[in-house]
Amino acid sequence: MRLSTKLLFTTCVTPALIWLVGIYVVKTSQDQLRGAIQTAAMAEVRSMQEEIDRLLRARTNTWEKFSRDEEVIASLVKSNEMLREKEGLVEEIALLWSDDERRRALPDGVLDRSLSRELGSTVDKMTELSGGTEIFHEVMLTNAFGGIVAQSSPTAGYLHDGSVWWQEAKASSPYIGDVTVGLDGNRQEEVSIAFCLRINDQEGEFVGILRVEINLQEVLDVVDSYARRGGRDRGMVLLNSEAQLIRIGGRGRTRTLSDGRRYLVPNESGRLEGTQVLEKDASGREQVYTYAVSPEEGIVSSLGWVAVHT
């Protein structure tokens, strides 16, 4: 080999090989780093879903036990028997219900005042234990006619058998309603869901429905907590089954129930669960969306909620 050829090889080919090896090493390192980040993101979003599920399960278990209480069932049976004995009594009570004085004068058996005090006490106790957060906004026990038997606080109407939640719970219990948004006494936004249970007597006969409005502030706090872990904003998002925002963690105020479809980017098979999806945003930067598979028996899965790590 001529000297000139050797010099050409030394000055051109060898640096090119070094350059190619460098590119390979960098790419391999980037792929490994991306894989590690995606694995960590998957673990984070799955952990958040599981914590939300445990939280909701704990809140609903309280009332599942209550619905099986013998005194509760006995109160419903007594109310149903009284209403069946006198034709038109249901409608009569419904007319009197909106007037506070007349409602207080209703005969014993229409409203179980002792049970109502117990419900109110439970709501207050849970608020105290949670540091002032009202975990349960309202608890209502209705008989087989849809009329109120006990309540944690006064309600506007007596009959609820025409309500969607009442009919759904009677047909398929338990029933958990859609996420709703309201305002508290300080005009602050409150996000909640209704948890409803069908109650049967010892013979399996339908006797009434229990409805509990659960404040989701604890759930929102969980999303915020995961978003801020490690001292940086991780971009945790929680959406309902209609792809509406429940919470964007750690990023100021969320427009609850606004359109969140931009966070749902399915993979080639059309699935979100267990998928890492990459796409280019308007600026050309790569955006990563991470989804985790919810346990099929979990409340989060049954509600169709989707947690996203962005």
C-alpha cells in the first residue's frame, strides 16, 4: 500500500469510524435513558391510579357496611309499610315537604330523625378527621317509593324515584354517577361524585336506596401530589370516561370537565392502556404520553377514568 493511501486512510477513515461509533454510543445511551424514563413514568401513573382506587374504596366501604345495618333496614321496612297502608300518603308528604314547619310536624315514621342525626354526625366526624375537608357532602336514605327516610342535611325534595341515580342503583347496584362540579359556601369549586346503593331486606326484597355525595378533593390532592414528586412538575392528568378533565396535577387551576382529548393519543391498535405514545407537537418537540392498565376490579376502571403521565 502506498504511503499516500495509508495517510488517506489514517486521516479520513479512522476519524469517520470513531464518529460512527460515537453516534452509536450516544443513540444507545439515549434509548436506554428513554426506556428508563418511560418505565419510571409507567410505575408512577400506575401507582397514582392504585392510590385513587384505594381512597375511593375506603370511602365507599363505609357506606356499604352502613347499608347492611339491621336498624337501617328496619327503618326502611317500617317506612314502606306505613306508605302502603294509606293510599295517597306519598303524594301528601311530597306536598308538605317543601315547608319547614310542616315537615317538622310530619308523623313519626315518615322521617327517621334518630338515623338522620347519625348521618349528620358521621358527615361532621369525617370532616373533622380530614382536617376540615368535607368528605361527604350529603347522605340520603330513601325508601322503596323514593321518599326520604333519613338525611344528613335538609333537602329540597321528598321524592327521588324519578332520578337517574335512583333508577340506576335500583337496577344495578352499586351505581357511581358522573363527576359533577358545584360551588361551596365560599364560592369555591367543588368536584364530587354520587355513590348509590340498593338496599334489600333479609329476604332479598328491595326496600330502598342509599345515596352519598363524595367530595373528590382527596383525589385531586393525590394527582397534585404525584405531579410534584421529586421537586418538579411531572404533568399528571386525570380524565373521566368522556375525556373531560378532572385534574391537571400541579399546574394551577384546572377547568374541570373541559375537553381533555388532547391527552388521549392511542397506539396503533387503538389502545391507551399500557402504552407509551410519542408524537410531535406544534413546535416540533417530542411529547410523551404514558398510560397504565387499571385493575379490572377497581373503581377507577369501572368509572372509565384515565390517568396520564405527560
